[in-house]
Amino acid sequence: MALFGKKKEEKKEETSCYCCGGEQTATETASTCCGEKVDGICCIKVLGSGCKACHQLYDNTVKAVEGMGIEVEYVTDLQKIMEYGAMSMPALVVNEKLVSSGKTLKSAEILKIIGK
């Protein structure tokens, strides 16, 4: 019996990979993440609201991966940001995993995080 006329919602398998347009499921993403890995990295995202610090992190990230063939995505959609669990901006996501939140990293620090 459902309370107040609400029915149980069916669980949908959510997509978690936004670098491929959300076409892969969470289980597919965990193993391949779009299948286009460059030096073990499939995607890098900067999460931010559009402030100066967020743009600075994006610029530093682009400079850090310049010449590696890795595309950096800038995400401003708050719903997507909350799915990563980022509580403060700017935030950095590598291979769909939150690696930094709340500070503007320099290019050298970003290279250290991604292992280069």
C-alpha cells in the first residue's frame, strides 16, 4: 500500500559518464569510461559556478594537459556537480572521481594529481 497515493518508482540505471554524453552506464564507465584513455586518463572535468577561481582552475588544467590529447570539460550544471559530491567550488574530477575541491590548483599541482 502506498501512502498518499504515491507509487514506488522503478529504479533506473543511471548514466554517470558525461564525457560520452551519458551513453554508458555506471558499470560500463567504471571499466572503460568511454574507451578512449590517454595515459590512463579518459576525462578531466572542472566543476564550477562560473566565478573567477573556477575559470582559473579550468585554464590551469588546460595548460597542464596541453599536448597530451586529453580534453578538459567545464561543468556548470549544479545537478551534475552535486552528483560528484563536490561541496565547494572549484572542483576537479579525473576519470569520474572527485580529486580536489575548494581550491584553485596550479598546473604543477594538477600534473602531480594526474600522475605526470
